[in-house]
Amino acid sequence: MKPRDDVTALLQAWTSGDDAAREELMPLVYNELRRRAAAHLRHERTGHTLQATALVHEAYLRLVDQTRAAWINRAQFFAIASRMMRRILVDHARAGKMNKRSGQWKRLTLDEDVAGFAARDVEILDLDRALTRLSEFDPRKGRVAEMRFFAGLSLHEIGQVLDISIATVERDWTAARAWLYGELTRKPEV
């Protein structure tokens, strides 16, 4: 029997309960997951204790535990995988902060080409809080920002995942970027 190589077909088969499809899927998505994990880690401080391979494996274990996931397509899968990677990094940062409290901050650099504003250091926990606040008052813009920044999905892929037009994704991304910039550059009130 020839192995299937269509990621979307494998995801849908997995949703239908085909465990063999899940096993066939991993070799097809591993390199892309590793690339995305490496992109996440490039934004972390030098000497971060997590490596891309460990991040992929932890995210994959969480993905496999998804019993209620209704996999739709490749873009949705990578969006969810990237969200899990974000959660893993945030959990890791929180654990480090609880353990150290020594003033050594984990920093994330917002690249101009991704986040749309001048590169600057931002603590991952601050970014996570800002994305959470954005999602509280506008869940769709929060998802667009998360998928664009953390998952690295194209505007077209985000439109597919959220089932909205590219024009709507562009408007949401522009607004989310501006909101995040304001939130992350705001001076604390004294």
C-alpha cells in the first residue's frame, strides 16, 4: 500500500479515527514544524534551554492528545501547532520567572517584517498578555495576530483557517499590529 502524502487528507482521516493516518502524517509535517519551532526560538534570548527539536516533540505530543480536534486542513493544523508552541514557550518563561526572579528576562524580538513595527525587544510574557487582551475584546483580530506572528501563516492561509476573505484578514492584521504596537510601547503609568 502506497503511503499517502496529502497532509489535508491525512488530517481528515485522523479526525475520522484513523490512527495510521496520524503516523503517516508526522514525517510529512516534521520539517515544517521544526522550521516553525526554530523561528519561535530565534525570538528568544541566547542560550534558551529549549531547542527546536524539543519544542516540536512537546507540541506534537500535545497535538496527538487532541481527542476533540476536527482537523480541516494543513493551514489549520500548523496554526494550532504554532499556538501550542507559543503556549509551551510561555509556560517555560513563566516557570523560569518563578524559579529565578533574578532580573534575567527572556526577550522576544519583534521583527519589522513580521510584526510591522520597528524591531525591539519584548518579553514573551508581555506579548502573551497583550495578545490575550486583544483576544478578549476582539477574538478574530487576536487569532489573526497569533497566526501571523507565531504560526507564520500567510494572509491567504489565515483566511482559509478562519473562513474569511483576504481583505478582512488584511484589515484585521493592520489593526492588530497597530494595537499591539501601542500596547507594547505604552509607558507604565506612575
